Amino acid sequence: MKVKQSIPKHLRYTIGSFNEQFPDDDACLAFLKDQKYPEGLMPCWKCEKDRKHHRVTGRPAYACDYCGAMISPMAGTIFEKSSTSLRKWFYAMYLMSATRCGISAKQIQREVGVTYKTAWRMFKQIRTLMSEDISLEGEAVEMDESVFGGKRRGQGLQGRPTGGKGNKSIVVGIAERKGKGRVVATIADDTTRATLFGIAKEYILPESTVYTDDYTSYHGLAGEGYQHRRINHSAGIYVMGDVHTQTIEGFWSLVKRGIGGVYHSVSRKYLQSYLDEYTWRYNHRLVPEPMFTLLLKEISQPVDLLRASEGIQTSRG
């Protein structure tokens, strides 16, 4: 009996699909070149104009048909100056995009066949492709804070720490209710009114309806140009009609299960990049395209290589 696939055909991208599309380094390099230069012409630094180029045998580079000057499609990308096989990079990207809850650098080391130091560098740089600068467009959003890491001591009002202490980190999240259903999550220094209002103004459009709980720092949000509706969590009320914060709380649950189950713990230094990974995956869940092909579209974008490669984590991650 034929088993019915639970994943729609247009969302399927299996390891067989990967092996067929990217059988070797040459296929990966050609894909990267076409991604960066879709018109077929590449910029020649010597001719100072766009020219046709041909592949240089034995090197990850292309040479100008006119003057012979060489250029590598890897320049300016996360692959620049890497001696690791380009196909291994692509395979690590496939692994990171093929899971909902994330994959550890240790698992990438085992699957890809590289050292842990290399796996962590790949892991960290690939996550830079998942960093997005977005403004939420929904007419209704939910806003909430959560704490990541450490024991919850020295808490402020209603069980919230007023500032990050030790290895604890405060994260503020905002989720669209309709439309694209996206979410943003950012580390905050504290949960004061000034901090929360500043984050709201950065990501939420004026006149939007903002749903929060009854935390005191949200008092006065209506005076900032928003419609403000609150659910009284302190009285044990979590849903009242359309007034709730269930969407953003569901996202917190997803992230904490992922971090706790896969990475076990994450330091404040690296937490934002992990949040970026989870929000990117969450924000693209409704796009009718496999996650891996969506991620491939980001590889030609210029990256801050210094920020992408700084530091090597020695703990499990």
C-alpha cells in the first residue's frame, strides 16, 4: 500500500534532492556564481567593467574572457577564505534548514565530517544568513517578555527580573496575529517602561492594536499611539475573547524546547544569533517553498565577516 506523504510536494526537499542538485563542489560554485551574477556577466576588477568569465580549472574562481583576471564568487560571502569544501558548507546549510528545533554544532561535526572548531564556525556563519531586519505590519500584535538561562532569582514585579543578572537574559518578543504571522525577538537590558516602549516603537506600526498581559511597565502604551488591550494574568485569566498573548507565548515555548533539547544552554553573548535562527525559521513557515531553497537565496548577500567569525565557543552548542 502506498503511504501518503504528509508534506506537500512543493515543500519537499530530501537528501536525495540535495545530492542530485549539488553532487560536488563544482555544482555548488556554479550555483553561487549564478546566484550572485544572474545576468551571466561578472565584474572584472582589471577591465573595470562587467565581462563574460570562464571557469578556472582546479581553483574556485572564474577568469575574465578578455584579460584573464580572476574573481571568486565566494568573495564577500560566508565562504570567503574558507578551505572547507563548498559542498560541505551547502550540506551544513541543508541540515540547519531541515529541522524545526535546530541542530547543534556537534551534530554538524558528525554529519559533515569536519572538526568541531570548523563545525562551530560554519554553524555560526550560516546563522548570520538568518538575521533579518523587519518591521511588523499586522494591525494586531502581541508583546511579551521572557527570561532565558539561569535560575530566576531577584525577580521584579509579577515574577519578572527588572534587569539581566548573571547568566540570565531578558528577551522581548512581538508577534503578528494575522497577515504574514511573523515574530521578532530581541535581547533587552531590562523590562522598564522606557525599554519596552522603545522596542514597541522600533517594530510596531503606529495605531496597531497591541495585546499584552497586565505587567505594570506596559501602563501608558495607549498614549504612544497604539490601541492597547490587556489580559489579566495575575488574576489567573489567560484568554478573554480575542484578548490574549497565546501566540507569542507559543513561540517562547518553541524556542525554549529547542534550546533546552538541542543546545542545553546558550550564553548571552550568542543568544541573539540563536533567536535570529528561530525567528527566521518561524517567519518563513508559511512560505510555499522548502526552507533550504529559501536559505540558499541568502548566500549571495554581503555579510559582515568580522561579526560572523568572531570567537570560537568551547562549550557544547
